[in-house]
Amino acid sequence: MRTRLLATLVASILAGAASPACAQEARKIIDQNVKAVGGTKALSGIQTLTLEGTFTSEDGKTGTYTLDTKLPNRYYSELLAGEKNLIEAYNGKSAWHRNAAGELGTLVGPEGMQLEAAAQYYNSRLLNLKKNKITAAFAGHSQVRGRDSLQLEVTTATGVKRQVFFDPQTHLIVKEAATVGGVEEEILYDDYRTVDGVKLPHKIELHRGSDKYNIEVSRAAINGTVGERVFDFPIKSQVKLPDLKALFKEIDDNQKAIDKLKENYAGSQSEEETEFEGDGKVKKHEISEYTFFYLDGDEVTTLVKKDGKPLSDAEQKKENEKTQKRIEEHQKRAAKKEAKEEKAKEEGKSDEKDEPGIEIFLRACQFVNPRRERFRGQDVLVFDFEPNPEFKAHKLVEKVVQKLAGVVWVDEKAHDVARLEAYFTGDMKIGGGLLANLQKGTSFVFEQSFVNDEVWLPTYMEAHIGVRFLLVKGIKAGIVTRYWDYKKFNVETLSTIAKPKGAAEASADPPTKRE
């Protein structure tokens, strides 16, 4: 939960912006749909939407169906047959589901992002796509139930894609196709009827994996009362939160100890960067591979491969020299920082941190939906967090923290965070927006594991970033970083380190490997 993580993610994006391809055709199709459904005014006035009805499955079983959506990004879908209750939900912080066996769980990785994307899509009503960080591209003509349709590919801020098919005569949506919660879904719509000035489907054919459900909608309501509890974990599955101040203090103290232990480890990492056009199509894709070690808790990396190809001897020598220079610069900064802290101590002053500490998170955030789950084979405490509307932010770090919402997995016994997911609930302006504007929906994931029963080390990071620099240059990109091959060594002098063990050409005197 540190600002340097965000700074690293932003700094690693390549510059450049592109004009949307096929955007005009897509815009025309969407405009026709908006007008046919009820118009911009009617659609933009929808705060909540509820569809309720009954279904019959292919094997003859019957049950009830419920779909609830609520601005800005709440989503709840339920198929209930007897005691079997299939639920998929996104509550604005985390995605969760209940399977046919009655098991509740938080969805992570692609499955979680797919549910988050569904929430964004259904609440957007295909309005204000740019504001909602959604892009649409015309994919061509397609057949739906033997009739011609116009196909758009809709992409959300996290890169999740959904195929949407429109009737060229009525301009209504006749089909959607996407992966939701890890399951392939196709939804066909029919029998549109007007409810409060908006046309809504009253016959839905849902294909979910190998299952098929024919749904008859008996109640469709716009702006009815839909409480926040609808989208949250069932209360009976929740637990009481521990003393968060004490827990976070333990985590923070543990992190300081870990930062020192990290210096005994080196490893490899790959960084996959994808830059997107305005319509969601890939503009640039690069994969870089590095070796790295830690210095004062920070990674010091050396590039060794580009797009799967090792660097030439000359290129590698240059990269090694860059690494050595970074080490020297780090040492100088550390010396200055130490001198500054020592001076402040002598003068009886405290040197304020640039990173958000425990107290800021406790004041700027609210913590909800606590539950206990299994994650990567460990028992963890999971809870959601969201901005505290009563907290008045003044400093930059406070403003950053108050813009975040997400979910965190904590190993209480090990006193550390196993996984963190967060996204910005609004635009984060730096320098009043003149220097940069980190856009709403920008998100990141951080995951780590316990190595050698000694230290928590990162295993995975993912970020989906939309940022505009100097009011002109815009970038939309995704970054995935994977870590592996951790090795333990003993650092005797920093001056001998240019690269960790496993790439000895970096230095004539590499670190001593500890068996």
C-alpha cells in the first residue's frame, strides 16, 4: 500500500496515444441504440435497475432469477433453484460468488476483473464511454438466430472484452457474449417492453457454460430501492474485524524487518507491457526480463532479455553499468536521507514520511465485509475498504489514499498482506492536473508469498492505467510483472553488486551464495 508502488507502475508506461479505429461506426451504432432504448435523458436517469422472473433449465428444473445493478458499479446476478443458489456479485470493492455447492468466496485475478467489468458495462448503459473508461470498436456483421446483426467489441478499463450484437432494424441489443466469473456466457434478449420510458427485455436466454436457462421476466423496475447490502457478502458469512490499528501496526513493523531480510534475496522477473489504442486494440506489446536484488527494500533490476531474446554482450555491458550507477545514486540518496533524519533528531523534529502510514489508512478508509477464507493454501482474513467520506484530505498522500477502494487479504499469523487489489474511485490530479491526471478506474493488484519460511516476497503485480500528462499526452496501458527463481545470498559490500547470482557477467565479484 505504498506510494512508490504506484509511482513505479506509472513510470514504467511508454509514452504515446492513438486515435480510435472504427470508432465512428461504433459510435453510430451506439447512438442509434441509445435513441431506440429511450434516449440519453431516460438512460442517464437510471440509478438502479432490477429484473426478476422465473427460469426453466434444459433438464426441466425451474427456479427464480434476479438481476440488480446500481450506480456507480454494483452488480448482482442470482439463479435460485431449490437450495442451489448461484450468485455472482461485485460490490464496488470486491467480486464474489456462491457456487452450486453453497460455497462462498472472493474472486481474484481474471475472474474478479470479469465481474468488475460486467458491473461497469451494465451501469454505463453505453453512455459517456470515455468518462467510464470504456471503448467500443465495430467488429463487423454476424448472425444471431439466423438474422443479421452488427457486432461491437466493448472493452473496459481493465482490458476485459465483451461482444455486443445489435439488430440493424430495431437497433436493440439482441445478444451479448463474454466470460464472467471464469465461465463463458451468452445472453440473448427478446420481447422488449417499455418501463418508465426505457425498453427492457422480458425474455432472456442465458447460456452459462454447458447450461442453458430460459428466463421470463415478471418484474422490471427502474430506480426502485436497492440497498448496498444486496451486493455485499451475506452477513452470516462475515466475521468480526480485529483491532485494525494493532493489526496494521504489526504489519508495518513486520514490513520494516522484511525490508532488511529482502537484501539477502535475488531473483528474476518479467514485465509485460501492453499499450492500447483508443478503441481497445493493442498498439504495442513488449516483454522484458530482468534479474534483480533488493537494496533498502527497493528492487534494483538489470535487463537481460527483450521480447524473449538475450541482450548482446555490448547491450548487457551497458545495462550492467546502468545498474551500478543506480546503486551509487541510491547510496548517495540514502546517505542524504540519513543525514537529514539525524539532523531532525538533534533538533527535536520528526521528519515526515512521503508514504501513507497506518494512521492515514485508518482515517481515510472504511473497512467492511470482513470474512475468513483460504487463499493459496493459507487461512486469511479478507476485508474490503472504501473511501471515508467524512475524512478531509490535505496532503497528497492523504488524497491518494482517499481515492482508493478495493480488497485486501491478510495473513494474521504471519503479519503481512498476501494480496491487495485497489482502484481509483475518481481522477487523481497531480499538480492540479497540470502535471498528470491519473484517471478514475486505474487499478492495480499486488500479491506475495512466504519464501523459505522467512520472508514475504512479491510474486505478481498487475496494473491497468489511464493517465494524461501535461493536459495533452494520454496513455492507456496494462502492465503485468511476474517474479520467480528467488535465491538467497549474502551481500558483503554493495560496491561488488551489479547483478545477482545467475548472471555473473555483471560483475567480476558477484554476491556470495549462501547454501
